[in-house]
Amino acid sequence: MPFELLLDEPGRVVGPEDKTREYKLNLASKDPVLQTVVAFANSAGGEGVVGVRDDGTVVGVGEPLAEQNRSSRTVADSIKPQIAPLIELVTVVGKALLVAEAALGSQQPYYLKAASPCGGTYYRTGSRQPPGRGDEPLLWIGLSH
């Protein structure tokens, strides 16, 4: 599906974050971004858009090609089972945004390698991704084998 972003007259994003879309200013802190990717893969899939302030102002990302490559490596190295989201560069109002599309995964549960299945599994509910209860991933793993 083509990427669409609705803007108001001053150039701010119209519409809130929701179950399938998350906005980030930058990739300075990787943990919240990785939690979002895991939550999308464990829930309904979704898009992470990097280069948008909390107030919806489109500011873009610095060094977009380097950020695209770095984010692809970080996701591949940090999540199990491995996820390969589609990460595209999109220009909006003359600014480069990174759009990472993570599909609903077929090898759930997905989790952060550094935290284990019990502590690193996230699910998307509305515009948040709370961690799993702790026993859910073990139940899923037990059912899948």
C-alpha cells in the first residue's frame, strides 16, 4: 500500500498515532523503536515514521541513507525471530522521512534478543505497546512445537 501522510496548512501531521502507525522524531534511542517494531509484528503490523515531532511537525531525518542502513542492521541484530521490515525513504514537504513497515509476523512471538521472550515481547494496543504478561510467550512457544 502506498505511504500517505495527511498534513494541515502549517505542515503538521493530521491524525494521531494509532494501532498501526507510530511517529518518532529520530532514532537516537533505539529501544523504543525496537519495541514498536516487535509490537507491530506481534499485533496487526504497522508503520513507524521517523522525522516527525510530537506536535506533528515534519522535520525530517539527517543523513537519511545512513539512517536507513543503520536501522535495518539494528532491527536484524536485535529481534528474534529475525524481522526484515521494509524501510523506505519518503520526501514530504521537502524533508526526508524514514518509513519502516513491519508486517504482522508469522513466527510469533517476536521479542528483543537482549531481554528474552518473557521480558522483551510487546503487543500494540491503540497507540501504545505494553510488554506481555510474561507467561504468554512461553505458552505460545509451547503450542508451536
